[in-house]
Amino acid sequence: MTYLILRLHDETFAIDAEVVRSIVERIPVTDVPGAPLAASGLINVRGRIVPLADLRVIFDLPRPEPDENTRFVVLEIDVAGEQIAIAIIADKVVGVGEFEAADMLPPPNSGMRWPTEYVRGVFVREDDFIIIPSLEAIFNAIESAGSFIEKERVLP
């Protein structure tokens, strides 16, 4: 299995490469008043308005100021039964990695600071834990809070 490996603060996460559509350097973000902190912005990606989610909020991680390593990773995933483009903030994109599905460990039932329903699994590489977030569970929870756009919009 191929994954995009990224850093959120000082933690390593991996996103299934099949859902990654593009990696975008920092661009202006339009804040959405009243939206939850986990999905409070929109970005314009080549004429498409894309909701911007911050997994650091979901995983209760510090949110450092953007720097030269900050990227927006545009994903296309199923949210509430509909394929939708969503971008996530990455403090740093590390690269692409290959992992065997059989090597994915389930999230531990205890001793983990994050809600287990938001973690699909964990890979161990050398001394580092690589977290595989359950994007569908995360984005469906955010959607049920009513924070994503009803439909994807295209700018004229």
C-alpha cells in the first residue's frame, strides 16, 4: 500500500495515496464564520472552492504558524455518501512510503490520547509510530456538525 507521509506538529501521519489529488503550497485561506475550528476555512485550488480541514484540531495537537514547509493536501473522499474534495493542512509533507497492509496494527484500546474511532491503524517504522487516520470517520463527523459546503462549487 502506498501512503503520503506527513507531519502534523511532531507526529507522523500517513494518508492513503489513492485519495490524494494534489499537494498545494500555502495559498490564502478564507475563514468561514461560525464553522468549527476543525474545518473553518476554504481555499481556491485551480478555480475550485475546497473546504480546508485541520486534523491537528481533531487530534488535539499544537497548531504552529505556517512556514515554508506548510502544505495543503487535497483529497477526494466519500463524505456522507458523496465524493468531495477536501484539503487538509500538513506542517510538512515528508514523502511517499510503501507499507504492507498486514503490518498495520490496530489502534491500542488504552494509552492513546486520541479517540480510537479516528485512527484506522498504526505502522511502526524504526522508532517512529505512523498514524493512519480514519479520514471517513473524521470527515463524516465534521459533516454531521454541518461544517462542509453542501456541494462543491466552481468559480467562474
